[in-house]
Amino acid sequence: MLDQQKKIVQSTLPALKVHGEEITRYFYQEMLGAHPELRSMFNASDQADGTQAKRLAGAILAYAGNIDRLDLLGSAVNQIARSHVRVHVQADQYPIVGKYLLLAIKAVLGDAATPEVIEAWGAAYAQLADILIPMEKGMYAAAAAD
Ligand code: HEM
């Protein structure tokens, strides 16, 4: 991820703080509409009462806020990976989630979501996916070896 992209991600934080829950709600609605096969993976009551949206919004903001200090996110990332393994998240599902996350950011930020902003967030998502995917792979391998 380029320094310039990190700056862009950080500069969008105030707007994301205002629209965070709106973004994640849009994200789930659009993604699960296009990919109903993913629906059963997500806890239905958490989705209905907005808990899921708040958790994901919180994770996105924490990540963006600490983009220069990823070490601080260590235990949070580990917790996310463990939740993912519990519901059998697969590496090939990451591009789907990434696509709808960016679409949601775009829809909610409107004109503020310039191509540079979307590209910067794409890079940020890819960076986090590159941490989570190998971590989850290791957890699946450890579970299989048990
Ligand atoms: C960089 C990408 C991702 C981030 C930052 C992220 C973040 C999170 C967070 C913060 C949680 C809540 C963990 C907890 O409270 O313990 C979570 C849970 C979950 N994530 Fe992800 N996630 C990502 C990618 C994915 C992908 C690719 C999938 C595949 C469909 C996925 C599916 C889920 C599911 C099913 C849960 C559990 C939800 C529930 O219990 O209702 N996530 N994720």
C-alpha cells in the first residue's frame, strides 16, 4: 500500500465515522442479495438488530485509524480470523466481500468517493485480506491435523 493511499484512507475517516453503519448495512443488503448462498453464514438476528453492521463498521474504522500501526491490531485480527474459521470463511470469498464493501463506500460517500479514494480503500482491504487469509489457512491446517 502506498503512503499516499494510507493518507487517503485516513482522510476519509471522519466521513466514515458518520456513515459507518450505513455503509455496512448497504454492504450486507447488496452482497447477500447478489450472493444468497452466503446468507446462512451470517447470524440472522445479529443482522436484523444491526449488531453485525456495528461490528464490521467498528473493525473497518479501527483498521483505517491504525493503518500505520498494524501491530496494534494484532489481537483484533486474530479474533476476526477465529470467528471466520468458526463459520468456514474461504479465501475465494474475499474478493466478493471486497467488491461489495467498495460499492457500499462508493454509494454512501457519493461524490467524495473519488476513484483515488476507492483505489486506496481497495488497497487497504487487500492488505487486511493478505493478513487474514494466511492466518485462517494456518488455523484450518491446525484443525485438520488435530
Ligand atoms: C478484510 C476482510 C474482512 C474483515 C475486516 C472482516 C471483519 C469481520 C469482523 C470484525 C467480524 C466480527 C468478529 C467478531 O465479532 O468476533 C467478522 C465476522 C464474520 N465475517 Fe468477516 N471480515 C472480512 C472478510 C470476510 C469474508 C471474506 C467473509 C466471507 C463471507 C466474512 C464473513 C464473516 C462471517 C460469516 C462472520 C461471522 C458473522 C456472524 O456471526 O454473524 N468476512 N468479520
